[in-house]
Amino acid sequence: MTPAEAKVKIAELRSQVARHDELYYRRAKPEITDFDYDRLKFELAGREEEFPQFASVDSPTQRVGDDRAQGFKEVAHRQKMLSLDNTYNEAEVRAFHARLVKLLETDDLRYTVEPKIDGLAVSLTYEEGELVRAVTRGKGDRGDDVTANVLTIATLPRQLAAKGGAVPRVVEIRGEIYLTQAEFDRINAERAAAGEELYANPRNVAAGSIKLLDSAEVARRQLAIVLYSLGHCEPEVVRSQDELHERLRAWRLPVVERIWRVRGIDEAWAAIGELDALRRTFAYGTDGAVVKLDDFAQQRDAGATDKAPRWAIAYKYKPDTARTRLKSITIQVGKTGILSPVAELEPVFLSLSTISRATLHNEDEIRRKDIRVGDLVEIERAGEVIPAVLRSFPEERPKGAKEFDLSAAVEGKCPVCGGKIARVEVDTESGLGAAWKCQNYDCRAQRAGRLGFFCSRRALAIDGVGEIVAAKLVELDLVRDPPDLYDVPREALATLNLGTTEEPRIFGEKNATKMVAAREAARSLPLEKWLYALSVPEVGESTARELGRRHRSFAELVDSKLLRFVLKKAELVERRELEAPASRKNPAKNDEERTRRKDLCAQLDREVAALDTGPLAGVPSEIGPAVAASALEFFAGKPGRRLLAKLNTLGIDPQGTVMETGVFTGKTLVLTGTLPTMKREEAEQKILAAGGKVSGSVSKKTSFVLAGAEAGSKLDKARELGVAVIDEAELRRLLG
Ligand code: IVH
């Protein structure tokens, strides 16, 4: 890999990691397994090591994840809350020990080994033995004050039991908030009954719950907590991890059921194995073992990096897998019409539940992994709702097992509506791939998929209409396009049977009333939400937001000058490439042609430049030619026209959030460091609302750098380039 390629790759990996951090820490809605996330991060760290010129203090490999959310007061930790380095292999656990032996100049090291709990980290402050505050890790130095929510945890004492010996004047005790499997199942059963989307795993619910602004709602979910580490403590009354565990227990705080006290790394490794055999009996989910140097004085000597202590390491267990027989492959049709293969399995018990279906991703994956009907397969479940098929065992294959051919399996037509299918290109986890797609926009599966999406939290948040309810409404022909939902009478909803005639499951009065209220509330949501909710091809959440900021209404969007401008510019640029005399595809044949084409290119350059300085310039990258073409085509076509006509009849006319002019119109700002009172998101929102753009890196085009405490390389860069630097006070002044 050349440095130039590495630079691009590193930027790409950083943005992927940042996206998954956001999903995990802030939204508690991860899209990939921890294992895959760790893989991404390892790859990034590897490249940064190989190409140190691109390393940066801002890289996710150098920071702890940020869990802060809006609506909470921020509080500084007295002692920083660090993360843990983690590994999946024994050699690295041994290397950890070897480093400490060298650093501390002794090979007689004692460790504790304890479960790594899969929950959400918090720090509790007890003053004079009384619980005064609970704060999330945040970004390590400061986090969100979630005291009110933590106080709903029934098993957490407000007062440290004095029997535990001298109670420190001030002590920060760290631990993990979690949800038991039983409570998780109870909440999901309740949601299923109400037709709501199911939660993926206990960790996400715990993390999501602690960030709810309504403590009464938090109290309805029985969160639990377990404590395992010490922050600031005055006076210092504890000398080792082992002693801490005893103290916590004596103070009557909930602690892990077992810790191993060991000498040397061989014993530590053995304890890791013992813990693996035991951990599934614990009330909380565990995903690893934490090995900690026992002696606090030695811990201090070993020290820490910005991100993690050198005296501890987390060994992560591989996700659970099981073997079973693949009985058949069925095909599901999603909201965009893509046909996805699903493995129907001989039921098998894995990670606390019985699994009989698993995803096979797509046809290419099936081929790559050489999976055939009748095969013995290995399946994995890693905290996701849908388990996945990992591999097959061709050596044990029954005779005559044929390769799977998706198109043949569905006899060349959509398995739901019988309509035409076509080969299309799709994004997959491993890059671009091919898939089959149902071409019928009115296919029942696509309609149900779109309706479910329309009602989902990220779209119009019409609670109560999950996958099952959506499918039912479509099946009964009560809804064709999502907005038809407004025509379904409350009474019809109340008596809707989601089960079968033999085993009815009625949607019910209460749910129907809630849903009607939610759909009414959605009427006044802004254009960006509606645009996203209507499943316009190519229009994702951030694209919808940018479009919503630049159009006043659907009427303006369908005839968008801006979108036509984007297409026009793309056309010119493409033509310019083709006409370049040295174009690889189309090189000029002689001098005469070369001169003619050079002139033409100069002319095209002028036209592009004119567009770039015109009134429509500065279109964000989210609105590219593919988006422009797709949106214009969609609303000019039958489905789009039908949707808009319906909204018109319903009297729904969502408004865009166009700003005429703000103080920052046409300006780009870069944020760095910690602001004294404003959170980063808040500052960003204010800048956006004043017409500005926020960018992640400083260049000559940057208008201002907004700098706070501990601003890093971006501030240096701004000074180097002579970009104006402002602080929070100045920002407030500019915003008026
Ligand atoms: S000790 C300075 N012990 O795992 C190190 N952390 O992936 C303090 N975690 O941020 C952490 N179980 O939230 C420690 N037994 C345990 C743990 C544990 C879970 C969490 C903790 C940490 C994260 C790192």
C-alpha cells in the first residue's frame, strides 16, 4: 500500500469507526457485532502504526468512545474514566504480562481476573458514605449526570454500610449497568404485544434506558448494577483490587460473583478458561475477562495512556457458535425489493435461546462460503437479533447436495408477488455485490417493508406499527402506500387480529389510541423526516436532512432548481473528462483535434466555474448526481405522484427548514477542543441553524475554527493557515 492509498484507507476506517461509535455509544443501536467493530479498529491501528505520518490524536484509536447525549447536565469526573485495551488472543495476554515484567522490573506479579460485563459504564460518587451522583463515562474526562435514573435501581444502596470499615470522605466507584436476560425478555414480550419493534439485546436496552429523560419510564425497566473499580478516593483507604472487591462487598454494594486471585500469567490464563465455563450462569451478559494488576502501587507505577491503563487488559471471548443442519433456504423480500436468502435450520440451542433461522446475507456469500442445502453448518450469535451462518463442512456433505441458485429457487420471479426480478448492484459488507430485486413497486412485501419503515423511530416515530402490524395492514389491503395509514379508522385498528383465527392476538383499544395520537403528531414533522420516511431511492437520513434544509416543500422539491443544477454540473464535468485531449478512453488523434478539444475544455471549465460561483453553489456532498437523478425521477414517476397526491388530500404539507440568511451562510466552521459550557452537538446545531456548515478538518476554505480547552492539531493548523479562531463567547456574540 502506498502512503497515498494508506491516507485514504485510514480516513475511510476512521469514518467507519466513528459511525459505529455513534451507533453504539450514543444511540445504543449498533449495526455490527463487537467482533467486527474490534476488527475495524485493529485494522485502523495497524495502518496508523505502519504510516505514523497519518496518526492523529483525534483518531478513534487514541480516544475513548463518547456516550454523551442531549438533555443531561455534564459533570467532570474527579479521576478520568478510561477504557480497556482488548484482545482476542492468548499471545497478546502474555505480551501484556511481559511488558509489565519489564516495566516494573519483577516477574512476581499478582493479578485479579474477573468477568467483563457487557453493559454501560457509570461512575458513582459517594460523599461521607452517601450516594450523591451517578455519571456516565462520557468521553472519559466528563460525562452525563444520570443520577435520577440510577436512583431507580432497586438493588443499589444509597448509603455505604459502615461495617465495611472506614468510609472514605469522597469516593468514586465505577461499575456497569445491565439488564438481566429475564427482564429483557419481559420488555420485549410487552413490545411484541404492542406491535412495537423488538430490541436487539440487553446491553442496548440498558444503555438506551439510562439515557431516557423520563426517570419514571426508566423505573419501569428493572435495571441492575455491578461495581468493580475505583476512581478518586480520599483518603486512600484501599491498596489492591482484591481488597477493593472485599470493601465493595462489605459496603453492601453489588459485586461480581467471582474474582480469581492469581500469580503470574499462566495462572491468569487458566482463570480466563475457568471463567469462560462459568460466565453463562451469571445474571449479566459477559463478553470477556479483565486481567488487572492487583497491587494499586504497581498500578500507579505502570501508568496509563490517554485511553487505557497499562495495568489491565480485557481478553474477549469469541462469540458463541453452534452446529446444526441447514434444512432449506427461503427467500425474504425487503422494502427495496431485494431478495435475501434465509437459512431454515434444524433447531439448535445457542446463547440462551433456540435458533431455527439465520441470515445468509446474499447469494455471493452463499457461494463464497460454499453452503448447500442439507449441509452441516456453523452458526454464530453475537448480540444481534438474527444469527448468521458462518461456514459449512463440505467434507461431511450429503451426496448430491447441489449449489444454491437463487434465481432458480424462485423460478425467476418474486416469491411474494410473482412479479419480474432483475439483477442489480448493491452495497454489501464486503463491498459491491449483486442481488436480485423484485421490480414491482406494489409488491406486498415491499409495501409492508415501506410501511414499517415509515413508522419507525428514525422516520415518523408512529409507535405501535412494527413489522407485524405493517404486514397485517398490507395483507388486509387497509394500506397500499404508507400515508394510507391515516385512513385506517381507529376502530379497525383496535380490533385488528395479529394472530390467527385459532390463536387471536388483538391489537387492542389502548394501542390503537396511542397509534392514532402518534400519526396525528407526525403530521407536523418537517420535510426532512417525511422525505426520509417515504423511502425515496438513494435518499438516506443525512441526504433527506440536507434536502429538507434547501427546499420549502414537496412542491418545491419535485421541481427543484438545485437538483437540476447538480445534474447539469455533473454532466459538464463528465463531458469535460471525455473531451480532455489526453483522455484515456478517447485520446485525441491529431494536433488539430487536440487544439479543438483543448478550447472546448477551456469553455467547459468556464461553465463549471460559473456554476460554482453562482447562487446555487455550495451544494453539500450528500446531494450528488445519483441522489438528484433518483429524487427527480421518483417524484415525476407514478409512485411519487401517487404519494404526493395522497398527502395533498390528507392536508399534509411538510415544511422545509430553509434559512433565508444566517450569520454563517456560506461559511464553514471547524470545532476543536472542549467548550466551557456548550456541548459540541449544541454548537453544531446553532451553526447549522445560522446557515453555516460544520466540517471535520481545517483547510484554506475554513472560515472559522471554534476552539475550546485542549484544542489539538486543528488549532495549530488554523494558525498555520491564518484561519480566524474564535471561542465560545465570540460564537455567542456572533449568533446574537
Ligand atoms: S475496569 C481503567 N473491570 O469495559 C479501567 N472494566 O471495554 C477501568 N468493563 O470501560 C475498567 N467489566 O466499562 C473494568 N470487570 C471490569 C469490567 C469493565 C466491564 C467495561 C468498562 C470499560 C470497558 C472497556
